[in-house]
Amino acid sequence: MKPPLIEVGILAAKEIQIKANPKNASFIVPDVAIGIDFHWERKEEQEFTGELKIIRENGQLRLINILPLEDYLISVISSEMSATSSLELLKAHAVISRTWLLAQKEKASHLNKSGEKQVSIRETKEEYIRWYDREDHLHFDVCADDHCQRYQGITKISAPTVQQAVESTYGELLLFEGQICDTRFSKCCGGRTEIFENVWEEKPHPYLQSIEDIPSSKSCFCSSTQNAFADIQTWIRSSPHSFCNTLNKEALKQVLNNYDCETQDFYRWKVELKQEEISRLIRKKSGWDFGEIRDLIPVERGKSGRIIRLKIEGTRLTKIVGKELFIRKLLSESHLYSSAFVVDKEYQENDIPSKFILHGAGWGHGVGLCQIGAAMMALEGYDYKAILQHYFPKTELKKFY
């Protein structure tokens, strides 16, 4: 008879760090939350290597996985997309994931040394502008979910191409004027990428400008002023050619994991919200009682058509809100696919709309690399360097270590 298994509860003062021995040992964590606050949120069992640190944070236990950067990348590019993706796509993503992470570490180090605080809210009586970036990550470098980069341990690693992509780009980073680039990415730009400062803090990044997702850029519109809104309306209601405008199953299966595949209409989409639903959502998400919603008016758009500042007119309150993610959160139980949308209204008996119909473009913030567009570029024969130059113009690819 074997001795019975026992469970031992250990009380630690502040944190526990567990080192695996031998080095190739792994541990399994059940019920890991993924896609937090998004429409595909769920829990799954995940397996990890490296070291495990457990800390107390906000009355809960936070599990922190400590591992070498290049091992982390192998998981990220398998979690962000299919491990069986084309080699050039995986190489491009390995470079931007490595570059982004080191840029975040560099930024955090600067903030810590300078004592400078990360400000992410700008508020007046008439306006509430908020953006989301690093403010949740004070005790570790990055989180494991879509807020940063998807990291799901060794759970999704299933193809030798992933290892090859990381090894063949080992230590390669994108630099701009000698500085590590903040290489952002999203699922589908909708045909045109957005500029950095329209999504996060007002700090221009010359390599994160708005480009059309086509082989040679012939701009459809390039202004965010009122007289450009009519062109943007036409553009969003149409389905213009671009790399990411595709139903190519081979390309999509490279970028969309099983839960992503539940989203079918990512390039152009439509959402209908009845009056009682939209007024309830906005009240629930913002904490403000607008009463019945009379109108949603874009005050400022980015070059991709994404709304940066939206005026919400209600029977009890009128306020301008932004930036793009805050707008997406207000108008959905989770998130709208993007803030690049135009609004139609339906009326019944009075001057209060009975329904709002949102016609939208793209999936995500749209800054930097478009994952579906990059997948199509790889299928069309572009190598990873050409893909990186397309989405991050003016940058230089260099071996950092």
C-alpha cells in the first residue's frame, strides 16, 4: 500500500519562489484566465517551465513565472498565433515581441529611477479621457494576457518552426535612432494602421505612423478633421482592398487560435444596440447616468477612422469620452472590436433613438503590426524584414545580443 497523498498549507510572509529541479521540469496551473474582459474570456489549464514566484497582490495570490527571454518568446509567438504559422510570419513576430518587451522593461526602469508617475487619465467637467498601458504591472515585467502579449507557457508549443523562428532572429531588435522601439501590434487594422498617441500617451513615435495596409501606399484619407469624416464614413461602410481584408483560411488559421476563430467578421462588422441596452451599458461601465442616449457623435478620429473622442448625448448628461479602448468598453459587455465605427439610428415614436447600429472596421487598436495583414504578406512571399519595414517604417533591424 502506498502512503496517502497529503495537502500541506504553508503560510509565507510575503512571497514564495519555487525553482524547478531538474531544469527541464514543468508545472501545471488549472483555471488560468485568458482573454480577460474580452468576448472570448475563458479559463484553461496551462503548463509552464522555469521558476514560479507567488506574491500577495490586492488581497489575492499572483503567480509569476520567471524564465529566459528567448524561452518566453517561443511561448508568445505560439500563443499569439498558431505554432504552425509560416516561418517568415513567426520570425517577424519574434522580433517585435522581443523588441516590445525590452522597450517596456526600459520604460519601467526609467520611471522607477526618475520617480515619474505614469498618468493615464485626463479629466474635466465636460470630458473624460483615459488610456490603458502599464499601470497594472508594478511587481512584474508583463502580464500573460492580451493586455500585454499572450503567454500560455508551453501549452501551445507544437511545431519546430517556432523554435527556428526564435533562434534565427536571436537577439534581433528594431531600433529607431539607436533607441529600442515600442513595437505594438493588433489583430486586424481594418485597412489602415493608427498612430501611437491616439491610443496611449501623447508621445509621438515616428515609426508608429498611420499606413495603408497595401503594397504601395495611396492614401484614401489622411486627416482627422471634421471635413474628412464623410470620406471615413464611406471607407468604413465599404470593404477596400488591403492585406488584412481576407477570407484566406490558410492565412487566418495562422493568426486565429481556436477561441479567436469565434470572431468571423473582423475586417468589417456590425453591432446593434437597443436603447435600453446602450443606456444600461454606458451607465454600468462609466458609473454616470446619461439617462436615455440621444446621440453618439465622433468629435475626433484618428487616421485609421478610429474614434479618439466621442460625445455621448443623453437626456440627463452629455460628456466627451476617450480614448479608443475606453470607448470600446463603454459600448459592449466586453469590448467592441475597435473604435473605428460609424453610427446609424432608428426611431419609433419620439425623438429618442430606439436603436443604434454601429458599422465598424478592424479588430484591436490598430497600432503597429497588423497580424492578419502580416500573415497574408508572408503567404504572398514577403520575408520577415519586408514585413517589419512595412509596419514599422524608418526602423533599423539590429542584433542586440
